[in-house]
Amino acid sequence: MKGMTHKAASKAMEMEGLTDRQAKALKDHSEHHGDKHMKMMIREMKAGSTFGEAHKKAMAEVGE
């Protein structure tokens, strides 16, 4: 993470443990949703939920 800003390094660390496809889907999805929604989705997907399951749960609990 050398040469990255703190925010960029933090985002990269959040995505660790996800596949490239999941990371790209979340990046594209983040244009439409807030930080709380996205952080919850990342947490859920790392725990084994699919994208759809994580999104549905984040919408129910956080909205945005």
C-alpha cells in the first residue's frame, strides 16, 4: 500500500478477502449507495453472503 493515500489504503484493506469480481461489483454499486450500506455489504460478503443477500440485508437494516 506504499504510495497510497490513507483513504485509498483503507479502501484496499476493506476489499481484502473478496474476489476481483466481487470487488468490481461493489465498486460499481457504491455509486448508488452510501458508506454505511457499502461497509455492511462488504462485511456480509466476507462472511459468506452472496451479493444479492448482502444487498437485501443492507437495504433492510441501513437503507441508502
